[in-house]
Amino acid sequence: MSLLALEKVTKSFQFEETQVTVVKEVSFNVKPGEFVCLVGPSGCGKSTILKMISGLIFPTSGRIIYDNNEIAGVNQRAAMVFQSFALFPWLTVRENVALGLEAKGMMRAAALDKANQYIDKVGLDGHEEAYPRELSGGMKQRVGLARAITVEPEVLLMDEPFSALDALTVLNLREEVIDLWQDKEIPLKAVLMVTHSIEEAVFMADKIVVMSTRPGEIISEINVGLVRPRNMKEERFQNITDIIYSLIVQKRD
Amino acid sequence: MQKTKQWLSGTVFFILMIAAIYLITQKQLLPSPKPKFPTALSNLPYYAFYSFSRMFFAYIFALLFSLLYGLTAALKKGADKIMMPILDVLQSVPVLGFFPAAVFFFIGIFSGRLGVELASIFLIFTSQAWNMTFGVYEAVKGIPKDLKESSLIYGVKGYQALKKLYLPAAANRLVYNSVLSWAGGWYFLVATEIIASGSTNYRLPGLGSFLVITSARGQIGLTLIGLAVLVTIIVAMDLLLWRPLTVWSEKFRYEFTAGAAETHHSLLLGLFNRFRSTQVFKLLIKALKQIVYLPVNAVGVLINSWLLYYRRRQGVQLFFRFIGKALYWLILIGLVYIFYLSAAALAKAARAPIPTDARLIPLATLASMGRLAIAYLISLLWTIPMAVKIAGSRRAARFLTPFFEISASIPATALFPLMIVYIVRYTGSVNFAAILLVLTGMQWYLLFNLISGATSIPGDLKEVAEMMGLKGWLYWRKLVLPAIFPALITGSITAWGGGWNALIVAEYFNFGQKTFSVFGIGSLLDQATYVRSADSSQMILFSLVFMIAVIMALNRFFWRPLYNFALKRFKLEY
């Protein structure tokens, strides 16, 4: 029983005179309780897939089934974390996090209250009244995370959430995301994360969907099956990483 | 310390300017018979030629001025502390108010037609030059430090640096601001021609005066043909000169400052894109390059080799140093002398009895501000939703943008005669007509600033909002309004600037025998100019000074703080 299923999803765009197929006949599914990573070189349509799942754009052909229904509009049970953070620069941390609740019709006071709770969860207590420009990159992305989980989505979509951050910050944030994922208080059913870092995928995911570029097609699906917390130095970790590397390189040649 | 110095140079300049106006307007104009103005269609090409020539000469002067002034301010150490506040004063002054003074001045030196022509060219020049100068200054100041350092290390100096570093750095902004200045120039060209045709002593034959006189004589058909000719010239200039130049100058942008200027080529975009790939276009670009480069290069090489040759001779070096020193002292003495003259003139003005009409000035300014405020609110009401609509939908943009750009490219002043005729005929309210005229002088600044503000809302912010289900008032309050706020303020500042100028033409409109006027600072100023009496020059002086003081106070104590707040709080960068 899958929560989310893509069935032969194809997406083409019209660029001036030519038709470009960005995603070609992609099929995979995400089960409840699964952390799935989409891995592939840049330009393989990973982000396009996330946008289709969130219901911002629609497939040219094929279907996306969410909880037995085909997606026909913005998916209210999903939330997104952006590579660029996409925070509202004129709102404080707390207002940013509470915005999603306000949009759902919650009263402002209650929304701000609930926002506080999730700001604490991502370790930003004390920064509630700061503006995004006063925060470091890592802290901004924590706000992005808090904003996403505050609306208590079933699926968390993450679009290269760590690509704009420095390497040390990334190491910390990866573990914190895993902690949030394993936090029983958060009613999250699944995570779908897009990344171009193979190590990151192997470190975080239960299942990795490997893609090729132009057009974006699925090369392979790999179940990671390592216990958490994972160790990047471990031999089995390295083996899985190597397999994915060779898959991608082979496809390119 | 720095601040006071800037204040000081601005204020001193302001006083000098006032005094100069006073001195100039004290001269009496000699009455001369009003020249005839034939409106046969066969005369139209001449009128078009006259108008275009005025624009052309004014632009050439503006170009030279902007390069000289802008480069000096940017490159000479400490110069900008004095030069930029002066430019700031000049820019915030409503140019049209100075037309009477300019006419007096130039007729005083060159009597008759030549004087009026020069006054018109001077006025167009003042409407174009400041904006271009700011462009040059900011572009040269904004050259990345490592680029400047690397040219120092490689020993690029003098003319070489000018050609390889400063001019290319300024090219993009200069072209971009030239397009704006050129468009603004049409507005003022037509305005001066209209103002001149209201006078009893002189006249400026041209498209603008053709429009006024034909509509005053009820020859509406001819007015429309005149308008069509004007629009054709404007569009042709745009397609044949400004678009190619803009595209050419894009290559001088640094990669890392890209983004802000993406919306350049949208007028008749499709047509232009097709045109762009043709052989004709490439040839045109090549020819333009040659026209610009050849003389510049020739002069540059000459100066360079000449410098190289003479630099080694001590005598010549000493001679130039002496010339430089002498010039410096001459300018200083000249300034002191002007200052003395100004002080004397002001003292005299202070001693003279204040004209009885002068007490009307504050109330008149208030009335004019009221008109501006109403026109501003009307502009806001339609431009904000329109800009957001255009930014949000590609289809709306495709249909509406060319429409608005063509409408905006018609200088609003050219529509004044027709509008006056019809609005006053059907509503009977000159006040309503004046507000509408001011509106046409304000709205486009707001619209285009808002469009660029609204299109620069980042896509992912819009996506977040969509995913959250942010709708209605909440969507406007949390996303749209904050995001366009800086653009709104910039647009408002320029719109008010345009509005003050429009007032001068809108509040007092002379139509042959008939004169339409409403009570306001613009009409006081115009009246003092046209209906000469003993205290006319004092009235011109007082009205101008009061109006400029109000405008500068508004800028400094209202718009500037608001602008700073907008930048601090609502800037889109993270």
C-alpha cells in the first residue's frame, strides 16, 4: 500500500520553438514510513518531479496518485523545503513559520503560539523575532524546516535543501533532519528529498531512486537498509555509494 | 562632518541658483509682433524637423555633460562630496518652472528667435542631463574593486583606462538612462513649445506648437495627424536606435550584477526579436559602432601620442601645471564673484516691497499639492492591480505591456491640447482637466516601476504561498504589498517629480485667445511670466523658491526616510 505513486509520468516544456522533455516515463512509489531520496545529475528533472507532486504543475502524460486520488491541485497534505530557503524577508522567524497556519485559517495568536513550539524543535529558540537576513544560512534553512513541519504535513518534500550551505553546516543539519524524522511527536508519514549528493542520499534515505539526465529517466531503485545512525566511513556505506556512482557514470557513457 | 559639507554645498548652490533667477528675470522683454503660424499640412515636415533638431542638440549636450561631470565626480578624489549634492538639488527641481527664467536669460544674450530656441534646448537638456550623469557616476563608482586594482597593476591609465575601463563600465547605464532621458526630453520639448505658443512675444515652431494651434483653431484632424507623426518619430527612433543600442550595451554588464535589467526589450518584443537576427540589424550595429568608435579613437590616439611626446619635456609639463593652477584660481574667483552678485541681488530683493500677490503663494502651493495627491491616488488605484496582473500572467503581459509602452512613449504634454479641448467642453471643469493632465504626467512612472517590482517577486516565494494556500487579502498583505513596496516608493518619488513639472503646463493653458487656468502655484508662475507687471520678476522668484523649498522638504523629510525604510525592511535578498 503506497502513500504516493508516480505512474509513467512525463513532463515536457515548450521552449520557444522546441519541445523539451524534462522528465520521461518516471514511475516509483513512496510508502508510509519511508524516507526516499531522488538522486541524479543536475538537469535531470528532480525538482520538476517535486513540483508535480506538490501540485504546482501537472504532468504532460502519466498519473500521480496520492492516497488513492490523482493529484488535481495543490497538495494540501504536503509541505516543501526549498534550496533557496524562500523565506519572506519582511516577516520575522515566527511570522514566517506561522504563515502557513494563518493561511489555513487559524487565528493569529494561536498560529504564533504553535509556531513557537516548532521553532524550539529545530533549535531556534531565542531567534523568534529575528528577520531572515540576520540569520546564517544554516539557521535560515532551520526556519524553512520549521515552517514546513508546522503545518503538520503527511509528506515532506525537500528540494536540495542543503545545496546552498557550507559543508560543516550540512553535516549537522542532515542529522537534525533525521532526528525530526524519527521524532514520534511529528505526524510525518514520508519524506521525499531531492539531492545531487550521493553520500547524502545514502546517509539519509531508506530508498534511493537514481535518475539519469536529459531526459530524466529512472536508472535504478536501491534500498539502503542500513541502521541509523549511519557511519559514512563504514564499508557497506561505501559499497552502496560506489554502486550508485557507477550506475550514473555508466549511463552517461 | 561629511554630512554638513554635503548639506552646505547643496544649500550654497541652491542660493546661487535662486539669485541667478532673480538677476535674469529682472530684464524686460522687448515686445515684438507675434509671428504667424501656418498650419498647412505641407509645413508639418518642417515642424517635425525643428522639434527633432532641438531634441538632438539637447541630447548631445546632455551626453557630453554627463560624461564630463559624471566621470569627474566619480574619479576625482573628494569631488563627489561637492558635485553630487549639487546634482541632487538640480534633479529635484521642477525643470519646467525655469523655462521663463531661461527664456529671459537666453533672449538677453541672443535676441529673438535664437534666444528662445536656446532656452528650449537648454530646458530639454536639463530634463535629460541629471539622470544620465547619475548613471555615469554610479556605474563608474560601482566598478568592482578588483577590476580597478587589476587595471592599476597592469598599468592601464589615462585615455587607455577611459576606453577600456570607465566608458565600458558606464556604457550600459548610460544607454539605459539615455532611453529614459530621451523619452523625458519629448515631454519637455512639447511643453516648451506649448508654453512658448502662449506667449505674446515669441514662438517655437515645432510639432508641439502645431498641436496646440491646430486644436485651438478647431482643426482636430490636423492635430491627430500631428500626433501620428510624433508617435511615428518616437517609435522609429526606439526601434532603429535605442533598442539596438540597448542590446549592444548589455554586453558591458558584469555577469554578477545581472537580473535587475531583464525587462529591457519588451516593446514589440516579437517584432524586435525577428528584426534582431536580420542582416540589417547586424549592419546597423556595426555602423553605429564605427560612428561612435572612429572619432573617439582618432581623438584618443592623437591625445595619447601627443601626451607621450610632450610628457618628457619639462617645459611643457610646467606650462600645463601652470594652466591648471590658473584655471583653478579663475574658477574660484568666478565663484566668489557670482556669490557676491547673488548676495547683492538677494539683499536688493529683500529690501524691495513684497508684491501683494506673494501671500497667495503658500495657499497656491497647497492647492497644487492637493491636485497632485488626487492624481497620485488615482494612479495608485489602477497601477497596483494592473502591475500585479501583468507580472502574474504571461498572457496579460504579452498583450498589455506593448500597449502601455506605446501609450507611455507618447509624451503626455502632446495630448494636453486635445484633452483640454474635450474635457473642458464636456465637463466644464478646468480643475478636473488639470488633475487629469497631472495624472498623465505621473501614472507611467508608477506603472513601470511597479511592474518591475512585481515581476521580481521570486518564483519560490510565490510557490510557497501557493502551497500554503495563501489567498486573498492575506496573500496581498504578506507577499505582494511588501514585495512591491520599494518599487512603489521609487515610483512615487519619480511620479511626484513628474507631477510637479506637469503642474506648470496643466494649471495655466493658453489657447490663442482663451486661457484656461486654475488657482495653484503653477498658474501663479505662468501668470507672472505672461502677464508682465512691475513685480513679475519678484513673483517668479518667490513662487519658484517656495515651490522648490516645499519639494526639497518633501523629498528630504518624507520620501527619503520612507525609501530608506523600504530598503531596510522590504529588500528582496536573502
